[in-house]
Amino acid sequence: MINVAIVGYGNLGRGVERSLKQNPDMELVGVFTRRSPETVATEGAAAFHMDDLLSKKADIDVCILCGGSATDLPVQTPEITKNFNTIDSFDTHAKIPEHFAKVDQAAKANQTVSIISTGWDPGLFSLNRLYAQSILPTGETNTFWGKGVSQGHSDALRRIAGVADATQYTIPNNEVIENLKAGEKLELTTRDKHFRECFVVLEEGADAEAIKEEIVTMPNYFSDYDTEVNFVSQEELNRDHKAMPHGGTVLHTGTTGEITNQVIEYTLQLESNPEFTASVLVAYARACVRLAKEEQFGAFTVLDIAPKYLSPLDDATLRKELL
């Protein structure tokens, strides 16, 4: 039995709790939170304050860290890895090498294991980009996200003065995807690949036109995309736009021989982004504990882990049933 602690209890933490119930070789020790434990409504898990985590060390095989990438994980992962095996979903792509180095140093110094940047992108999509580019070295990889809710872009909308609430959808250009699959060679810009659709609730008295202009010109979020802004009531937003679907496609088009076109496509369609991400974290938590038992200390990513480490089945069964 693998004993798991959940660190942080937002959408992702709730997803991990639900996923653990589907994995009979794992047991949840509890949820550890910065909030007052009595205010945290879990789905049956015991709740503890973060300050109690170290006192439970003997009962925990791995900690699944469910904080955010902006401010939580850069601090929490290396710090908690000093005492525990850890999994995180750090997803700021440009900062992964820096994050890896800090966590690797902490893990090797304290003989623990940490698997970072686990989820579906980075994570499963990273694996598929690696497989595709290795198998078809003469080719091109494109990643398309959506249709789905972008939590980061939705948060950016909500931070605009005069916005009471908002949800943003990332929508891929399906025509471009089909043209690539047909073998067309395209020079694509950011604007060509995705469209952004915003649903915004205004505060009373807010200037809708001024807010729309601020949205469509926002650098790093919307200015490089065709963006549609829809103003709706809070009731409509709550009714139609509070689910958290997402997904995407890794598409690699290449050639073998002289002119033989080949296409590798990997697609996810998710009704709940956090619940699916949580399920990936739980599978890699199993791998993390196995690496620790083998004393392979240090930091790892999904690119380093043999697939069999994710499964509860033994090697012989995997060869018989999956090969």
C-alpha cells in the first residue's frame, strides 16, 4: 500500500482525492492545507495544517503537491522534497530547467525522489512530442490546445478593474489541423493556431467598451490572438461557463523515404482538466515511490520514467496483456 499526502486542496487537490479512490494500492493519509483544517470541506479525507506535515513523515510515502506554478511550487517543491518524495505539476514551460535544478539538488542531498512538471502539458504531451520527433525526425510538431477553459487567461480577465467574473476558452483552428494532416506545409503564427473566446461579467457602472479594448490588447494573453469578448450576466456565467473542460492535440507530420507522408496524432478531450491532471499525478506518484525503493534519488520528469512504473500490474502481466 502506498501512503499519499495531498498538499493543497483546490480543484487539483480535490481531483487527487477522487483519483486515489480509484487506485486500490494507494491510501490517503490526509490533506495538508495553509487554511484552518476545520474550514476545509474534503470528500472524506482527514485535514491537517501544513505545519503538521513533518510530524506525519513516518506515515507518508509520497506527497502530491497541488499548489500553483506561479508562487507555490517554486518554493514548496524543493522545500518539501528535503523530507519527502514529491510529485508536482509545475507548468511554466520556460522555467522548468531552473525548477528542475533546484528540486534535483534538494532530492539528491536528502535521498528523496521528486517527479516534476507532471500532467498533460507538460507531461503526456511532452512524451508524445518526444516519441513523434524521434520516430519521424524529418517533420514538424504542432501542439493545439482546446477547446477548453484556460485557468490562467480567465484569471487575467478577472484581474481587470471593472470585471466581476470571467471565463476564457481557448479554441484550436480545426481547419489548420486538417490541412496539416493532409500534408500541407504551413508557416503558422500564434494567431493562426488558436482563437480566444471570453465571457465577462461586468461590475455595476463599468465601461464595457474600455474593458473590451483592454482585453484584446493585453500583451502575453490576448494581443497575439483573434479574441471575441461576450458580456454576460453572473447567472449565465454560473450556468453555462463554470465547468472546466479542456484538451488538445499533439500533431506531428513527417515523411519517410523520399515523399511518403506520415501523421502522428495524440488527442485529449477532457470534461474536467483538474480531475484528469490529478489522475496523471497519482499514476506518477506510484512511479515515484518505486524509484525511491530502488534508491534512484533525485529529480525526474515524465521523459525519464519507464511506462511500467506507472502501472499497478507486474511486469509479466503487462507483457501478457498489453504487448
